[in-house]
Amino acid sequence: MENSKYHEIAEAAVQLFNKKGYHATSMQDIADYVGLQKGSLYHYISSKEELLERITSESISGFVRELERIVKKDISAKEKLEQAILMHFTRVTDNIPMTTILLRESFSLSDDPHELIKKATDHYLNLWSQIIEEGMKSGEFKSGDPRIAALTILGSCNWAYRWYQEGGKYENVEIAKYVTNMWIQGIIFV
Amino acid sequence: MENSKYHEIAEAAVQLFNKKGYHATSMQDIADYVGLQKGSLYHYISSKEELLERITSESISGFVRELERIVKKDISAKEKLEQAILMHFTRVTDNIPMTTILLRESFSLSDDPHELIKKATDHYLNLWSQIIEEGMKSGEFKSGDPRIAALTILGSCNWAYRWYQEGGKYENVEIAKYVTNMWIQGIIFV
């Protein structure tokens, strides 16, 4: 019961932080959204920052969990990269408000919680780099810098939180496949 | 004289908005940074939002101006795309604080100025799509959706505002060339 109220509050925070931004959202806004007195909110959460912390941490954990699964598979680096791009793009666009908060608002966290998100993000990036390095070593991928390649591929998918709209011309999975293809094969006819 | 003071104030705003975020920066912070009384700031600017408006508008205009030059050139679509990626990546990373404000803080603008930035950004995106469409029509590029391809390539470069650090392992121009290459030829050995 308390738990379901907490989830309602967290969901309100996701919607409001996404729409108005973290700084511009007040505890009063959140209370109004869920139909509680502002004072009653503190029964469920200690601060607005706690909400931001939980939302961002839940979001990045989801990405990490999925990628860890892919990394462990007994498949080629090329297949891992394809699955990683598909997973990442789809996850970014499946829940735009939550991704927006992770990508746009994390920097508003104070030092300690921000450090935790940064650590999880670094771990995630390392897993990506590992896949790419594996492919470079096996000769599947052209040689280069795995970390920069990972950051560039991630950037191309992350940006979709700014432009992808549900109900548009294409489903997100279709776009994810197109993006995967562009990365794997390049844009030029060879 | 007045003009140079304005530039000092704008530069202070760029540094502070980048570091603390637009919302968390006060007019008092800006006054302190340039060593003026808060009241004297209003001699040069009417509001904090005016600063955000001018910074974002100057930033996007620079990107548009450079891309218009490339689009007009009498070269192949492939060469245009190469030059566009090089230009865009280099410009994003040449002035990280200003790009950060354009990419992270524009959404804090109120409706009218936000609309102007969105229009300029749309125009910029259209120019990118035009290059890619040209290459798809001429058979230089694989067929696909020019707008999604443009957004994906832009995203891969834009993201660098989050990770590129001056004085790191590579110069930004080196990374720009690597990113261009990854896009043009793909990551896989074929």
C-alpha cells in the first residue's frame, strides 16, 4: 500500500521532471499531481533529490543489467554489438521521460549520489568498450579506439531522447535496426 | 566600452550556466563574477533569460552558417557529408561551455525565444537531411531515411559535449576524423 503510493509519487516526479525540469519542479507540484498534502509526501520520501536519485539509479541499472546479459553470451563481437545497439536504442526510446531525466538531470544531483550514477555509467561504458575491443582484436572490426567508438555509438542512440516521438512514422524497433545497420555497414555504398 | 562589458558579462554567463546550470545561476553570481553591483548588470542586459537567449542563438547561428557554406559547394554528397561531420564535431568540442548551454539549457527558454532556437535547429537539421538525401538519390549512399540518418549522425557528434576533454589523449580534430570514418565506412571489415 505504502509502496504503491511511493510508486505513484515516483511516477509523478518522472512526468514533472521531464516536462518542467528538475529545478523548476517543486514538492508542491508533486503533491498536487498525486493529490496529497505537501506534508504527507514526506511520509514516503525525504526530499526531491531522493526522487531524482532513485529515478536515475533505476534507469541506469536497467541499461547495465541488459548489457551484462549480452556481454556474457557466447556469440561474436559483431553480434554482441548489434544486440547492444538494438537494446540501447530501444530502451532509450521505450521510456523517454525516464531516459530524459537520466541524461539531462543527473548533473543536478549533489556529489555523493552523482558519483554513484557516474560510476554506473562508467561501468556501462566499459562494457561497451569491451565488446568493441573484442571485435577489434578478433579482426571483426576495423582498428581504432574502442572507448571513443563506444561513446560515439552511444551518443547516436542517446540523442533519440530528444527527437524520437511515439506514434510517429516508424516504431522505435525499426529505427533501432536502421541505426544498427548504419553503424555496422556505414552509410556509403562500397 | 559598453560592448566589451557586455561581452564580459556574456562570457561570465557562459561559464556559470555551464558549470552550475542555468536555473542554479543567479544574477548575483554573474555580478560577482564580473565584479559589478547586481543593479549595474541591468545597464547591459535586461534579464538572465536575455543572456541565455543570446548565447544559444549565437551558438546555433554559427553551426548554420558553416553548414550553409558546405551545402553550397560544388562537391559530391560524400564529400559534403565528410566536411559536415568534421565541422560539426570540431565546433561542438571547440567551445564546450557554449555548446553545453545550447544543447542542455535551451529548453529553459520561454516560448518565443525557444521557438526561434527550435526554428534555427530545424533549419540546420534540414540542411543535413538535404546532403544525405542528395547522396541517396545519386547512389553514393545506401537508401534509408535521410532525416533519421541525419539525427543519428548529429547525435553521435553532439554527445561529445558530455565526454570530450581538452588536453586529453587526442585533439578534437583527430577524433572528428575518426568519427567521420566510422560513419562513412562502418565499423566492420567488409
